[in-house]
Amino acid sequence: MKLKERIHYFMNDQKLKHKLYIIIFESDTPSGKLFDVVLIGCILASVLLVIIESLKGLPSYLTTPFVVMEYLFTAFFTFEYLTRIYCSPRPKKYIFSFFGIVDLLATLPLYIGLIFPGARYLLIIRAFRLIRVFRVFKLFNFLNEGERLLTALRESSKKIAVFFLFVVILVTSIGTLMYMIEGTLPNSQFNNIPNSIYWAIVTMTTVGYGDITPVTGLGKFLSACVMLIGYTIIAVPTGIVSASMMKDYKRRRDKECPNCHRSGHEDNAQFCKYCGHDLNPTSENEDKENVQ
């Protein structure tokens, strides 16, 4: 058999693709769970390796083993990424999915580091692949909760943007006012408006570095007012997102069954409590495809 024919046979070997698919994409089988556990172990080890390597004063004899281990881990992750593309029923869908992009980013830094040495520390991106642990331990409900939070943030984005613009205007005004109060003093820390705005941001967010402080009575009074305003402002975005999440919860609760058209289901209900019909007949398959 010619080499070209062997390559063609290998690329179209559906039996091999199915076996690899079960091992790599499924976690319900012993081999699938073992693969995911080994993968997560390699991710943890590679991330820990990058963190240790960044420490100063490491013995010189560790340099070569660390470099060899980095290349081995990168080779393993590259092989795993290419294998996922090979056995995936929809390669393009996997490549452009969240996990596909993260898998690709986990392999690129070392190759980029051959040209730009400092870029190899981007290997820490591999930590994002630990999200796969949710699949191993069947904790995708946590991912669903995260998806609801992201939905609430998207729905609240315009209100948060307006609020953020208001805060920017407020700290600019307060910073300018503090500059007018303290800026005329000799050796004042408020010697320009940008420094004063920086002080207003640090004070309003209740961070309080203390590197810039007012000395006049009026300046201290304004500082106290900004601190009190900061406590009230911090709660506003939380309230906006919480209201959006409650709205989403109410929408899910009032969702009608496509079969009996009755509502009043639990927040995370998958089936109608009245007739037993699937409330999300297509969502489960879509979620599975997105994960893959």
C-alpha cells in the first residue's frame, strides 16, 4: 500500500476515530475518566513547572530538566489537540469552540517562545484547561450557574456602562475639586489633576493606599465624603446584576411546558412536573456539542 493510500485510510478510519472519541471526549467510561485525570495531572504539573521556573535563585542544574519537561508537556498537549481535531465529528466546531481555543492557546506559547523568549511564560494559560475537571466530576451545574451569571451581566451591560460613565465623571470632578483645595499648598501631593483623580479613584473604591493624603481640614472633609460615597457606589453594580438574575430566575420559573403549556417549574427543572415532558428538548444536545 502506498504512503498516500495509507494516509487516506488513516484519515477516514471511522472505527479508530470512534474509539478515540470515546476516550477523549467522553467521561462516562473508565478509559475516558482515566484520560481526563491524566490530562488534568499534566496540566497541573506544567503550570506548577512554569511557576517554579520563574523563581529567582534556582540551582543551575535544574535548567535542563525543566526545559526538557516543558517540551514534553507541549508535545503531549499538541498531540492531544490534533487528536481531538482528528476524531471530532465536527472539527471546525471544536476548533472555534471555547475549549478548542483554550486547547490551542495551551500549545502555542512554547513555540512562540522560540522567537520571543519571554512569551513562553504564557504557558500559565494552561490553567484554564482545568475547567475540564467539571466534566470529570459531573459538576456542569456549576457551569450552568456561571452561564446564568454571564447572561445577567450581558443583559445589565448597558446599565453598568452608564453607571461606569457616571463614576468616571464623578471621580474626575472630585479629583479636580481636591486639586483646587490642596494643589496650591507647597510640596502638595495633589500637584496635578491626574494625581488628584488617582487619589479619588483609590479613595472611592475604599482601597486606600495612603500614598496621597490631604492635609487641610477642607481636604479631609472632602476625603471623608468620598469614602462614604464609595460604600454606596460599590453596591450599585451588585444590585443591577442581582435584579437581572432575579428576572432570569422568574423567566425560567414561568417557562411553559411545550406539551401541556403549564408553568411554575423549579429553576433547574429538566422535565415538566405535570406531564413529564422534556422542557429543553434541544438544549442538552447543544450543550454537549459546545463542550466538545
